[in-house]
Amino acid sequence: MKFQMPLYKFSFKFGFALVLIAVLAGTAGLAGAKPVKRTVAGQSAPEQGPLYATRPDAMQFADDLASRRDLNADWVRDTIGQSRYIPTISRLMQPSDKPFVKNWRVYRSRFIDPIRIEAGARFWLSNRSTLERAEKEYGVPAEIIVGIIGVETIYGRNTGSFRVMDALATLAFDFPASHPRAAERSEFFKSEIEQFLTLQSRRGVDPFEAKGSYAGAMGMPQFMPSSWIKYAVDFDGDGTIDLWNSPADVIGSVASYFKAFNWQPGMPTHYPVSFDTSRLDMDALLAPDILPSFGVASFTAKGAVLEGAALQHIGPLALIELLNGPDAPSYVAGTENFYAITRYNWSSYYAMAVIELGREVAARVKPVTP
């Protein structure tokens, strides 16, 4: 899985900022700005700072890591030492000092567009049997898998161009001190370095070959190293896991991820919802945020109005609020499967983009039933 921010409100800013960065960099993917090796249209190559071989704290971390993981100490020291500080990455992680207005319609427009829909249809048609197999084995619908890969990287078009080791080292040892959770985030990225070096040692692959997002997320599904180790699968059966070049491995790994986060086969992701203003307790409905917390009876008792199949839903619901800037918000009743999508990226806006992109692609590839 890609880099997760464990606060919903901050994660929306993080994800939306990635979109804007991508657009400014001439890309359309969520993975982040693509470093340019040449000067074009006023853009210059990203700055490169010193090697981490000059940092005693980084070298001490390397020694401790090698001891903990029983890895070759010289190899670990050399790998971390040859990683380079990238100032651009640190800047991208700094909290914005400008007011941020959430807008679902703007966010949606970044992902539900003809480019992604057409690319998604081609991906689906090329991998139809694999998607069907993944749905059968893991219970995750093809349209959710296709939606994830499309939102993340436009089906492999934008997987990121930062060296993963540079990104992880920069965020482990130089996470912006101005961030309110800098110490916690730094420790997170140190643990990702440990997972990444363990993974690359196991695979026998040069750590500097891997390129990804500025947060160190990799491949078509933008998995962080820890997610690769926990959830990635060899779905094409060739003896290796390749999340850059094997659509089958990507499809199986995304499905494996959702199964691990309790995807419920056959359950909708959300239902339409309206409100009975005479008994509406909006504060209570929104208090749990995106965590499903209300049975149907308690949900409707607080003024939420459900119809049809939603009234027969088994399991908890959450009121999902999607702000639209100065206009009225949009609302849906989210199920446990909606919540499962937010485990990939901690944002209800992201989850809705995945769902709606998947549906648009499905409508393009599935024959219309008379």
C-alpha cells in the first residue's frame, strides 16, 4: 500500500496536494511530482543534497539495522550511505501555511476523466481473466481493483521517479521539524527503510534500482515496503513478485490487501442517504468520522433516511461527508467496505474516487443488459 497518513483530515490534504503537484509536473497520477532530468518549461532538475554517509546518525542506524535483521553490515552502511538527501521531498512534506478548502467535485475531476477511464478499460480487457480469478479467490470486485490502480498510477503510467532509497532516507532522517508529528513520521520511515532493505536483500535486487513516489511508494499499486512484504503476492506464478511489470501480481496484491483489511464479499460500499430535518442530529452522525459505528436503526433514529436495500443492511454504517467548497456537501452512508478502501489511503474523498472510477470503467467494458 502507498504511504498512509493516520489522520483523516491531514490525509486529504496530503492526497489532494499530490494531485496538484502531479498536474504542475505535467503528469496526472497520484504518485506525486515526477523529477525532471532536464530543464523544460521553466522547471529545473530537483536539488540533490549530501550523501547520508556524512551523517553519524544515519550510519549508527545502519549498524543497528544490520544487527537486528542479520544483514551484511557493510552492504547496509553502503546503501544508506549512498542514499542522498532530496530537499524537494522535505519541502513537499511541510504543512501548508495557507487555508485549505476541501472540494469533492474538484478532487473527483482529477481522477474521473477520459484518460483514466479509457486506460482502465484497456487494462480490464487485457486482464479480464486475472481480475475474475482475483475476485473469486479474494472476494474483491474487479472494479475496485481497477479503480485503485487507476487512481494510483493510471495503470502504471505514473509510478514515480524518485529513487526509493533517497525518498525513504530523506523522510527518515530529515522529516520537516515544523510538522506537528515529525518524530512519529521519522520513525515510520526508518521502519520502512528496514523493511525495504530486508525485501531487496531477500530478492537479491540492487536497492537503488527501485523508483517510486516521493514517499517511497512503489509500482502500479504504490505499495510501501512494509505493505509489499505483508500483502504482495506472486499471482502470475513465476516465482517472483513484480509490482511494476506484472499486472497479475498487481491485481492479486491489491485484492490480497483488501482481504487482509476485512473486505466483505457482496457488500455494497455505500448507499444514498438523505435527512429528516425534524429529528436530525448531524453532530452525532458525524462524530465517528468515517468509522462505521451505527446500526441501521440507530442511524435512522438520528435523522438519516435510507431506502430500499439499505434498510436491510447488516452491519454498521458511517455518515460520509464530502465537502464541495462553498456549495452544499455531498453525503453517503458508508459501509465496512467503504472503510476498507480508506485503509489504502485514509481519505473518504480517495475512496469515492476509487469507487466511481471503477464504476465508470466497468460501464465501459461490460455489455449493457436489455
